[in-house]
Amino acid sequence: MSPTLFRRPLAIAVSAALLAWAGAAQAEPIETAARQAIVVDYNTGAVLLEKNADDLMTPSSMSKLMTVYMVFSRLKDGSLKLTDQLPVTETAWKKHYKTEGSLMFLPVHSMVSVSDLLRGVIIQSGNDACSVLAEGLAGSEEAFAEQETRKSREIGLTKSTFRNASGWPEPGHQMTARDLSVLATHLIRDFPEYYPIFSEKSFTFNNIKQDNRNPLIWENIPGADGLKTGHTQEGGFGEVGSAIRNDRRVIVVMNGLSSIKARAEESQRLIEWAFREFDDYALFKPGDNVTDAEVWLGAQKTVPLAVANGLTVTLPRTARHEMKVTATYDGPIPAPVKKGTTVGTLTISAPGMADQTIPLVAAADVPKLGFVGRIGAAVKHILWGA
């Protein structure tokens, strides 16, 4: 019996579920003065806005987030402790003390805890703290930067290259807005025990108090809790920001703004737009029966189909009422059917967004009929057809 392509439009009841869904969604169009920008829904991965998001750019201090990722990773695997003391070498000290870059003001030849150095990087944006951490973890800043580049590829940063730990302008030290959004997602998701450091408003070291440069956590923006700003002459003013409201998180990356004021206003404007124009809609829980597919020569006549990990989509609020969900599979599906096997697709369509296709898997095992059962099914097919 040859398989037939089945398409089944489904009436969907919204329920709790979760699956990373990276389809680009559109709402009321919005312009941004940033040279590069991307706005991402953290829960689903949906890109809500992008502008030159894959252009290589000077990331300035926003690239310190990769240094933080490397330190968090060592803390998580137990090879480093917050209480560990690292030396402030003359090499690290001399590299920064006469520059115009931001500093933690580390005394040369002193010993400083990893906990303090992390806050020096995240809150004070200290270039000297980055160099001390790099030397302490890799022996030299050059070796550390090479490690950063290798690790960045492992976690999905496809274009970034690191030449130092601080983001100080150096030929070839480049990132993209999309890579920064991926890095921000990893920092939030992989290190919940350390991520709250990003929302600390000030830090005092060596009797010098410095405030967090991130405007989002100072502007009474509900749910804002990270991450990092940056500025250089070439890159302009940039921001990697995030906020969470009612379990929905938005990540904003932008660069190339003209001033501190423009950066603060634009980051707030894009975050508010993302929360106002879009929402997450849960369609299926893990294991929910999406539809039933016919089975050929199986001990059961049908097999339930499901989305393996559940399904949540991000849609413009104005588009959700016109959403269509269609299940497609080649059937009848020949037995035996193994649970978890991909046997079809689920397509979500809505105005203003590209169709998104999700695999459908068998939600149960269906063994093959025994010999007598197969003979009976064959006779029925000959006599009466499918």
C-alpha cells in the first residue's frame, strides 16, 4: 500500500508548553537609530527586530561578556572558586593604568579575589580586572583570547573573534549583534546562580565606589536585570540589555548610538516595544496529542503524534487570532512504529511572519501485526481497499 500525504488543519487550545522557536515575527514596524541591533524573545528564540545583526562590529566593553562567560564556566565546573586570589601582575597593570579606558583601580602586585574581579568587570567595566582574570586563567591575555574564540564557536557564536579580554580596540577583535544575543542567552540560562551580579547597582573597591553603567537598571524599567554597555570611538555607544516580566524575557543588543543619552533612551524604547507588541503563546505541552496518524499493519490502527518538547511561539499580538496550525504526515505509517520517531511536521502560519515547521514524533510504540493479522489485513485490502 503506497503512503498518502495527509494534511490536517487543527483547532488549537492554548496551554502551557515550551519549545525553542526561532522564526522571525513581525508587528508594527519600528525604526532604530542604532547601526546594528537585534531584539530576541529569550523563551522561544524568536527574532523580533534585526538591523545589520550579522555585520562584524567593534563590540567595545560588551565583549567583556565573553570573559565573564569563561569565568562563570570555571566556577560552575569547580576548577575556580569565588574566594580564589589572583595576582595583579605588572604586565596587566601597565597595560591599562595610563589609558583612558575604564578601570577597577587594582594596585600592582596585590592579590584580589575572583569575586571582586568579577564585579570589577561586570559593574565597573574594569579593563585591568579583565587582564588579571585572563592571566590567572590562561597564563597570558593572548592565550585567554584564543580560548575565548574557541569556546565562542562551541556555544554558537559563529563570527566573533577575540584579541583581548576587555574589548579594548584591537585589529580583528570583532563581534556581531546576533552573537552577543546568543552569548547573553547563555549567560542567563547557564549560570542562574551568578547572573544576579549583573543587576547590582554599585561596587566599591580600593575605597573607590563606582556605579553600574547599565542605564536599564537605573531607569525604573520593570524587570530589567542586565547586562553590559560598551563605548569606543569606532563602535559608538552600545548595550546588551535584558528584562523579564511575567516569565517572559526579552534581550536587546544595539551598537553605534551617538551618546549615552541616546543609548539609554533607545534600549528602553526597544524593550518596551517588544513587550507591548509581542507575546508568547503556548500551544502544546510535552507529550500532548496533536493528532492521530493511521498505521498500516500495526497492532493498533492509529498512533498519536506529538511535538517532542512541547511548543510555544512568539507572535505579534494582532496576529494570534489568525494563526493556523496544520499537521502533515505520509500515511498510513507502516508498522512497527517506534516512540520518538519523526513521522510528520506541524506548520504554524500567521500574518506577518514566515511559516514555521516543527517535527512531529510518534508518541507511542505500535508493534507490527503477527503473521495471521497481516494476512487478514492484506485480504481486507484486496477485497475492500484502504
